[in-house]
Amino acid sequence: MHFRPDLLAGKTAFVTGGGSGICKGIAHALLAHGATVAIAGRKADRLEVAARELEAGSGQRCLATPCDVREPDTVEAALDRTLTELGRLDIVVNGAAGNFLAPASQLSSNGFRTVLAIDALGTFNVCRAAFDRWLRDHGGAILNVSATLHYGATPLQIHASAAKAAVDAITRSLALEWGRLGIRVNGLAPGPIADTEGMARLAPGDVAEKLAARIPLGRCGRIDEVATLALFLVSDASSLVHGTTVVADGGAWLAGTSLDL
Ligand code: HXC
Ligand code: NAP
């Protein structure tokens, strides 16, 4: 543990995508540092199992609040339930995302739209609803989970690259508009992270190993390493950090390690 265990005592977080992968790891870290947490995703059953597991591992309250981030009504209901049951909303983590490998020449309009809608519109929907319900009057911290796909260009990822570029723009725009209200807004861009759905989809088989060999630190990241950075960015430890997206990728994108192997 890198931070005091009471780093987030008394705070409440809403984490989309918190039922699996990287954002489940972020939820775990928030709980382990004293926060209560609501996790959101579409699959209610998986979310409930994850919430019970996270709760048992931390002794902190974890609430499953199913929603589809593309649908503002369901997002609003999930946030209302979070506020009713947990009483406050200090931290919002936007981690819900969709992705798959597809050449632009074969990607349908709906395929492109779907990923944009989950990543970018979903992030906006959650920020907007959280602003109305709590953040405008109380301040807080927003963390948008991005990627480095669009820093150069990544083959077979036109949809996700456009979506994460939009997420980064949302981070900057909200930082500009909401900073004076005491709302800090930042992003976190992981590189390839082992044992995740993202890597299973984008780097199947031995691609992950080949990719790791080209990363300057010589390996893919771990979920707990991303979660530690998330803790820093949503806590007062980063009180002057605002409107930026911090990369945690072992130097991968600098070395041009696209998934084109
Ligand atoms: C081409 C595809 C496709 C594929 C779906 N589509 N999968 N096109 N190749 N593999 C198209 C469909 O044909 C359809 O278009 C449109 O996308 C919508 O598909 P649905 O299945 O109806 O969408 P939905 O049920 O809403 O599911 C969304 C999803 C799905 C994104 C398609 O994969 C999902 O639920 N993913 C969530 C989990 C996930 O992706 N995790 C990984 C995140 S990793 P048509 O035209 O046929 O109607 C990540 C990493 C970033 O983000 C960076 C890593 C380095
Ligand atoms: P993951 O486990 O598949 O996480 C994605 C989550 O988003 C799932 O829990 C999923 O839950 C949720 N979700 C998807 N569509 C949703 C919707 N419409 N409404 C609500 N929730 C939705 O994948 P991961 O690899 O851990 O990725 C997590 C985050 O890190 C994503 O933002 C991803 O882009 C980013 N990232 C990952 C990597 C990597 O190496 N894995 C690299 C860079 C960036 P449901 O299916 O239940 O809805």
C-alpha cells in the first residue's frame, strides 16, 4: 500500500466499468483507502457479484448500480440510488468502454457509433448527471479513463481512437468550465495492462508477449499499478493537477508500440 489507508475516509465514489478489469481494480483501491463505492455497468448479475467480493475484501460498503452509460435516464437513476444509499458523491471515475479490432474499411457506422457512445457520450452523460446532483454544489474529483491509441495512430482502432480523443477533450473542457467550482477533472491513460478484457480483445495469443518486449520498461502494466495512479488523481495528493491526462504505460507509446504486430 503506497498511501495511508484513510486517504479517502468519508468519501464516496461512483465508478463506471467497476464490475470488471481495470476499474474493478480502481474500485478495490478506493475501498481499501476508506471510500464507499458504487460500481456501474450493464450486467447487473456480474456487478452484484463484484460488489459483494469488493465489500468482503475491504470491509467498506460497495453498491451495485446497474446502468447503461449511453442512456441518461439509467445513469441518473444509478446516481440517485448512490446518493440515497451512500449519501454523497465525491469521486466519479468514468471507466466504461467498448472496443474490438476492426479495419476501418469493414467497420459499420453503427460499430463506430457504439464505441463513441459508450466511451465519449457515456463519459459526458455521467459527468453531467453527477454535476447536477452533487458536484456543482460540493465540488469533487472526476477521473476519465482514456488510452494512448490516438497519440500517434493505431491500426484497427479508428473507433476507439476517436472515442478516447473525445474523452481527453471532455477532460480538458470540463476542467476549464468546472475548476472554479472546486471540481478537479483529470484523465488516466493506461498502456497495455495484463489480465484485462482489453488485452484479451486487442492482443490475443502471443501478441501480448511480443508487445511487452517492445515496451521500454519491458513489460505490460498491472491493474494495481493503474489503480495506484487513480488513487493519486482522485485524492488531495494531486490537489494542483487539473485538466490533464496522465499516462501509465511503461513508455509504450513513446516507443511506437502499436498493436500492429
Ligand atoms: C466489427 C463489431 C464487432 C467486431 C461489434 N461490432 N463487435 N464490428 N468487429 N468485433 C459492431 C456490431 O456489428 C454492430 O454494428 C455494432 O458494433 C454494435 O454491436 P452490438 O453487439 O449491438 O453492441 P453492444 O451490445 O452495445 O456491445 C458493445 C460492444 C461490445 C462494444 C460491441 O463488444 C461490448 O459490450 N464491449 C464491452 C467490453 C469491452 O469492449 N471491453 C474492452 C474495453 S478495452 P452493426 O452495423 O452490425 O449493427 C479498451 C482498450 C482501449 O477500451 C485501449 C487498449 C490499448
Ligand atoms: P473491461 O473489463 O471490459 O471494462 C469495461 C467495463 O465497461 C465493463 O465493466 C463493462 O461492464 C463496462 N461497460 C461497457 N459498456 C457499458 C455501457 N454501455 N454502460 C455501462 N458500462 C459499460 O475492460 P478493461 O480492459 O479493464 O478496460 C477498462 C478501461 O481501461 C476502459 O476505459 C479501457 O478503454 C481502458 N484501457 C484499457 C487498457 C487495457 O490494456 N486493458 C488499455 C488502455 C485503456 P458491462 O459489460 O457489465 O456493461
